[in-house]
Amino acid sequence: MKNKRLLWIIIFTVGVALLFKLAFFRLEEFWHWDLFFIIIIILILWFGNIFIDQQLNKSIPWIKRPKRRLILQIFYNTLFTTITLFVLMYIVHQIKFGDGRIINRKMAETFVPALSITFVVLAILISRQFFSALKDSLLEVEKYKTESMQAQMKNLASQLNPHFLFNNLSVLTSLVYKDQEKAVDFINELSKVYRYVLENKSAELVTLSEELVFLNHYIYLLKIRFENKISFHINVEDLNKNVMLPPMCLQMLVENTIQHNEASKASPLDVNIYTEAQKIIIENKILPRLNKTLSSNMGLKNIQSRYAYFTDEKVTISDDGQVFRVILPLLNHHQQHTSK
């Protein structure tokens, strides 16, 4: 591929040099050193402008900041091309004639056409690169949409799986015999959990306040099931409740905490959920299970892939052996229908 590209550049350079030679130099000088100098000038301009383009690609990609990129692209390419073309044409003239003149007749005749040809070629290359970047961006958006939908479906499946239902039906069966009033409350809370899951299975984002209401219903089921073996401490400022996050992320993290920690009356599992600097943190002291199983981290990967669709901010996961902590960015409303 590189050899083919290099061959194309050489053919293009020689072709432009020949056309330029025929247009601005006498026919009897056709095989003079002028042709060689023209080829060298074209190659220097080509690779110099490509280098500028590559550096701008690293610092200011087209898709993220197109207006700023266009302005800087025009400025740097124009500055480099104008100065380089003038200096090289001056050097060539001095090599040939050595008369010390800064501007000569031939330079005056050829400078503007040479500059125009350079800009036409640059415009074609930059346009091609921009549309290629746009195509890649659209493909990436579709990829994230697909991953987001898959993550949502996995999340729905995890809520409606037989294991989840079996545990809650077992608790309900016990309550029916022990405390019928509490059994009615349990059924109501269970129905609210399932209603939220079904209503938001296709939602991209929900408000934090909605997610907390759902989480409280879910925690109610856990408290009935585990009693005083587990406790939750939620501290969320009212100012943060209108921000957004992917639905059921908090529930998945709570479920993850329960799956990977031992909870008992002697050593209850404490889960802290709080907001800090436009983020929500879920943390717990690590209480390793006696029958510890290898984790696939699918729940965490699910959350990370869903967040990647909406923002460049990363989901932070930390484990120092004492405390396991997950930090989720809280998103603004306008991010609901935007992507990377």
C-alpha cells in the first residue's frame, strides 16, 4: 500500500512538473534542470503540507472542532506554502543566474499560478480527508448506537432473568405466610421495579432523580430479602437530581456489590451512594465471599460501553483491596441526543 501511494505521488509530481514546464518555460529548455527543480519544489511543498495536516489531525481533529480546524488549516498551509515557494524559487533563480535579485520576471510570472495549483491540490486532499473522517465518525456513531442498544437489552435481560424472579418470589412466598400486609407492599415495589425496567428499556438517558426513585424500590426488595445484613447510605444533593445518566446503572452497580461481597449480621455490607463534582460515586468496603467466583465484569463493561456513546468522560473503577469504588459522570440534558 505504501509503495503504491509513493508511486502515485511520483507520477503526480512528474505530471504537474511537466505541465508547469510546458506552460511557463520555453520548449527548447524542456530537458533543462528546470524540470528537476520544479519536481523538488513540488515534493517539498507536498510533504511539508502533509506534515502540517498530520499534526493538526492529532491536536484538532476535523470532526470535533471543524471551524477552528479549517481556519488553522488555511492559515498554516497558506503561510508555509507562500514562504516556502518564494524561498525555493529565489534559491533556484540564484543557482541559475546568481544576480542577487529577490524578485525576477520569471518568478513574478510563475509564483501566483504555482501557488494556485498548490491550493487546488490541497483543497482536494483536505476535502477527501474531511469526508473520510465524517464517514468514519458516522460509522462510529452507529457502532455506539448498536453497543448501547445491546447493553440495554442485556440490562433488561439481567432484570428479568429467572434467578432474579425466583429470589423475589421466594421472599414473597415467605411473606405471604408471615406478614400479609408486608407481602402486599413487596408486590407493589416489585411491580414498580418491573414497570421502570419495561418503560425505560429503550431510553438513552434518564434523570438522576428518576433513577434514584427506581433504586429505592429496588433497595426495598433487597432489604426485605437480606434484612439487616445490608445497609445503604444515599446522599445526593438536590442540585444534581436533574442531571442524567443511562438507566439502571446504579441498580447494576448495587447488584454487582451484592454478588461479589459477603453480607451477614456480624459483618453487614454497607453501600454508600453520593454525589461529588458532577459525578455520582458508589462504593463499599470489600467483604470477600468465602466461595468467591471469577468475575467476567460484564456489568461494568456494559456501563462503560453505554457511557462511551454519550461522552468522552470515563467511568472510573478503583479497587485498593479495602474499598471498591465506581465513579459515574453525570450528564447534561443536551447530551441525550448527541454522540461522539
